[in-house]
Amino acid sequence: MTQLYNKDSEKDKRRLLRQNITKAEKLIWEKIRDRQLENCKFRRQYSIDKFVIDFYSSELRLAIEIDGESHFREDAAECDKARQEFIELAGIKFIRFTNNDVYANLSGVLESIAQNIKNLRK
């Protein structure tokens, strides 16, 4: 990998996040893994520089983030914005959903992801 993607320095962080996957992330992963959604390959807990993305398609340069409670702390909004801007500057499309989106409307979240895949393939 290049110096930007899946850096060795972030390996332990990625592994820890995979081992402690949230319920919402698990629901999404069960539906997108193994090319189940639009035949698109996703990886989970993929890092770009020092930032770890919940799900990433290198084919489409598509990042999916599922925001749990830690994203709603007082200082988290600024960090999330800076993180997203950095990732988008690397030429990656970034979409995000909340845990509540996943729990309340899993099919809608999956349809949104599928539509983003279709749009990026055009």
C-alpha cells in the first residue's frame, strides 16, 4: 500500500475497531460484505492516513461512516468535519449515516449506498 492507505502505524487501531464492531456497523457489514450489494467489494476499518473509515470500496473510492454516540460529543463535530475534508481531498466520496438511521431504516440506508455505487460507476 502507499503511504496514505492502510499505514502500518494504524494497524493495531484497525484491528481493535474490527474486534469491537458496533451493532449498527455489524448490521451494515452483514449486508455489504462479500459483494452482496451491487457486486461492490468493501473493506471494513480501512485507514486513510491516520483516519480509520468504517467501510471502504477502493474500486469506487467510496467511504461509508456509521456515526455512533462518540460522534455526538462536544468536540467530535469539528474532528469529524476535518477528517471528512481530508478524506475528500484525497478524492474519496464520503457518505455517513447515524446508528439511528441504520436501526430505524436499514433498507433505506442500503438503498442510499446502492444508489451511490450506481452513480459512481457511471
